[in-house]
Amino acid sequence: MEIIYAVDVKMTNDGEEFDRVLAMDVSCMNILAFSSYYLSTSSKLKYSPHLVSTTLQQAAKSSFCVYVCSLEQPWHYGLIATSIVPIVHLVWSLDGIHLLVCNQTGLCRIFKMKNGCINTMDNIYQYEINEDILNAKYIFHKEPIVVNLDRKDSLFYGKEDSQSSMLPCALNAGNFICVTTSGTIHTLPLNRSLPPYRYFLSQNDPLSVSLCDISATDKGFNVILGERTQGALVHFFVVHYEALDPKLSYISCRRRGFRIPSCYGTLESLLYFQRNGNDCILARLSTSSGDLIDLYEYNLEQEEWISITLLNSPQAQITSIALSPSQLLIKDNDFQGHFGRQILVGLSDGSILVYDKLNLKCKEQSFPMSNADLFMQTTTTKAEYLVRIQHTNSGSCCLGFTQSGVLILLRTISLDNASTSAMLNVLVHLFEEYIVQSPTPVDLWDILCLISNPHYDNATINELIDQLVTRYDEQPIELKRNYFARFKQCLYHLHRLASPFSTESCEHLTSLLVYHILIIVRDYLRLFIYEPTNRNFVDSAQEILQQTLFIQNVDIKRIKYLGDQPLTIDSTTIDPKNYQLISFTSLINWISDIIFYLIGYLQLQQIPQWLSCKHLFNDSRQIQWLREFIIYFYILNKMNKIPYSKLAHIQPISQTAQTSQDSQQQTNNLSTQKDILKDLYNCLSKLNQKIDGKFSFVDL
């Protein structure tokens, strides 16, 4: 395991109390929320924390605080909430927008991001439980995805119909679940029209427990309960949704539990997972002679729990355990203990153990905290170790806090065979999971952390891009359109990782992105014209732009019907509301992005080498079609009809009053843009002559 960064967040460490005041959770968008005392701004490490100024700062200096930060910028903290008692649970929702904050008195608050900004989160909901909360989770079931590296088809493209039936009640309108010491389930819906719901697991005899774990299933969730004592009894409940509308209701059954013998020690924590379809519970125990982890697995044939000792650690204390949330289960010997198969165990000697939850073998023991370049001498003589650890959503990285308040991000994946075809295939699956975003949201940043290292050279990244492009190119045009924005982001980031300032790197953005955006635009323009007319692109686009009613030129046989009534092909009049029409503004925005990628390289007077991805341009007809579009783009720019584009930064002339100086400056800017477009046209003309005159493009 390799440390990506370490940041001293300057938490106050009061011995064992540090465990009591620290809670953390990482969202699917790679946003960290953590609780601590008020943070100071000094730092002993490379990165210096920066606190975002808010109105809460003054009150925060004498209370417990909740901070959020992006994993990409872990030194830029935003203060979200304060509490006079410690925060015990922090939980992100599935979409990464809502955050549940529970304090020691049972007060629960839900915060929501405003406009996607983590520094502006509003308190939208408050609920008082008035009982100790053992655990809190956002409930949504994710089916494991078994990866066969010998297969070349995509695990995600075209799988939209296989979404979980619980998805509508999870995204943006799901439920936070809190379980208390009496075995009571408190459900806090994000949908404000639904009231909070309270459910008792034991109707007749209330429980008295101190440990809990919650795990989502396809019909509800499982609840594991126990006591922090010797000879602890472990309870197992299966909870199903009985109704979701107009209000929530549950139905539950009690499964067979088990008792841990007193001689095994004191039960400290419980973690539930499934292995080969069987229920498994990890029990962390402490004894006078050391710590141990026992695995209890329910045997369906014998109808009893069978236990084995996974780890016996007499020398070092077990400080943290984490299960990977990744859906990918890779059935390959090279990926044992990676992604969805990974269990991480932190020890007080600073080491981290990696277990494979399928074969229960310890695959690795590393000592990342021994890196002298990252950690400076502290006031204590003890070794740094992790008191909290958690995986990112993809399972490729993990995040943790040490006992001295240092935030550490590590790669959890061994990169010894980084450039092998198997590893490249896994990376393709990870990128496609981000592109499709189905069934749950995914962020790209922690996946890029795997590639941003010396193990990956330009040739390897080129091969990865080729595979992504080939598989994307096989998809239907509608899927290409839906996924293009995230597909473009993947190629853009890979391009930046390749050789950001070299001539060779420009080929990715010029050949790949331009090719695909033109294919999408061209195919969608065909929906608006009759092919027998055989008009060129400029004529077709001009006609579309000038049409007040697009419907007159729509071939109804080729438009996706959105209504419930059967489509009548012979109908002479159709209702546009029942048909999915492409937005012309979106087309121009896409093209604007691509054109100005090209402009960035023309300003450096670099001509693309077109070295890789040779299969994209078969002949000069693609280049000719692009030249025709440049002419049309030039005309639109001259007429000030180009919509605003985030990357292109092109805006039409404002209709508001302007000074003569402002008008002159804007005219100069437009002239500059026109000249650049002429350069683009000339560049493509030269490339077209090179292809036609010297040799076939497929021989490049």
C-alpha cells in the first residue's frame, strides 16, 4: 500500500477520548465529512490546512465541529455544524448531496448541499431520538458485479434495465436508518412528505445492546446487534420494506444468532458481509493477552454458525477494520484482496493487513506509516497508526485518521503488474462504471489515483484509451449521446496524465473527442432530414437553424416515441411533446468544447501526430466533413449565434449598453476567434492533403 498524501489537520488528541470525538464518512463523490474539536491552522506536514470562514467559526472554538473537504483538496475545510456534545455518526446519502449528523444525545440533523458546493450546506431537517444511537446508515442495496477478465464485453453499457427496484426510493428520496440501544429503528426519509418512522425489532421484550451493524439487502436491510461484554450474545434481524407509499412500514423476522464464549474475550465491534451467498459476521475481541478477529459464517446445511479465527494479534492492538464498498468481485488470482474482495485491518504498530473476504487469506502486510518523508517527529514516541479507516467508493483507495490527527490517503491496490492486460481490463471496467453511473453515482478522482504513478507510461495510457474508445464506439447512438459528457471527461483526464506538455499528448483530444462528437452530431442531424435529399452538412444545419418548427422535417420513423399510445406511422401530424428531439443548443455546446481543445494546441503551433487510434479516421472524408463544419461554426460566430459553452468561453455580444472601449475590445476578441477558426480550417486542409497525397491513413 502506498501513501498518496498525508495532511496534519491538527486535531486535539486527549488519549482514548480521541476515538470518542472522531466520526467520518466518505461520499460517492469523494467528499469527506469528519468530526473533531475545533481545528487550528498550523501544520507540521507538507500541506497547510485552510479553514473556510463561516459564521459558525466563533461558536466552534468551544464545541465539537463537523467539517467537509474534497479528497482532491484535503487542506481546504468547510465548517458545516457544531455541537456541545460529541458527534457520534456521520453518514452521506447515496447521491452525495445529503449528510446526516447525529450527536451523543440522539439529536439528528440532515444537511443538504446548495448548488453542489460543499461549503454551503443548509440544515433542512432535525429529529430527536433521545436515546444512544449505535449505528446509522443510508440504505441502498448494490448487487455485486462478478468480473470475468477473459470476457471483452462491457459490464455496464446496456445494463440500465437491471437497476434495483429500490432505486426510485433511494436517489434523492431515500432513508437514513438509525438503530438505538433498545433495538429501535428510526427511519428518517429525505422525502419531507413522508413522516419519520419508528419500528421496534423486539416488540415484547426491549433489547439492551451496545454494538450494531446495518447492511442493505435487495428488499430492506439486516441488523446485527451485540453487547460490549464477555460472553456476548449476537442478535440477527432481517428487516423488509412492507410499504413505501403513502408511508413507510417494515416487517421483520429474527434469525438464529450465536453466543461468543466468555474465554474468547470482550466483544468490541461487529461487521456484517456476505461471502459466496452466506451470512458472515466479523467479531473483534480483546483479551488480556491481545486482540483477535473471529469470523462467524452461517452454514445453511448444518443450520448453525461456524467460526474461525481470522487474526490473533498478541503484540499489536487492532485499531480499525474496513470493508470495501466496491461492487466489483474479480475472480482472478492476481486480484485476491482487491476491490470488492478487500478487508483492511489497522494495527497499533502502524501496519495495515489486507485480507481477501472470499478465501479469507491475508494477502499483504504493509507499514506505510514508516515513510519518514511524510511524517515528521511528533511530541510522542509512539508509532503512527490508524484509529479510523474507510474505503473510497471504487475501493481503489482508502482514507484514515491517525492517533495524532493526521489524515492519510492510500492506494489499496497493488500496482506491481500495473501494465498487464488484466489490470488494464479492470481499469476499463472502473471507467465505464463512471461513464454509465448505473445504478449508483460514481466519482472519477480516486480511480485516477491508480494511474497517476510511475507504473503507467504513455504507451499504457494510450492502450487504455484505445480500449475505452473501441467499446464506446460499439454502443448505439442514443447511448453515445447520453454518456458522451462523462466519456469526454475520462479521455480528458487520461490525456492530462499522459504527457501534459508534449506534442504526442495532443492526439487524444484531437482525434478521439473530435471524431466522436462529429459522429454524434452527424447521426442526430439525420433525424431532421430525409436522406434521399443528399444534402451536405452545412445546408442541413443552416436549414435546421432557420426552422421555426423542426417537426416538419422530422422522419417520424426514426424518432424515439415517448408516449403511451401506439405510434401511427401514417399520421401526417404528430405532437412534438411525445417525441425525444435533440437540443440544437446542446449540439453547438459540444462542438464548442471540442473546437477550443483544438485551439489550445494551435496556439502552441503544434500539428497533431495522429499516432494512436488509427482506426478512427479511415479516409479523408471524415476530415472533409470537419472542414465543412468549421465553415458553419465560423458563420455562427460571425452572426453571434453561438450559445455559451463552459469550456469554450464563447458568449454572444451582450444586449446591454456598452462603452465604446468595451465594444472595441469585444470586436478584437471576435476577430481573434475568427482568425483561429481560419487557422483550424487551414490545418485540416493540410492534413487532408497529406492523407490523400502521400499514403493511406490506415497505414499511419
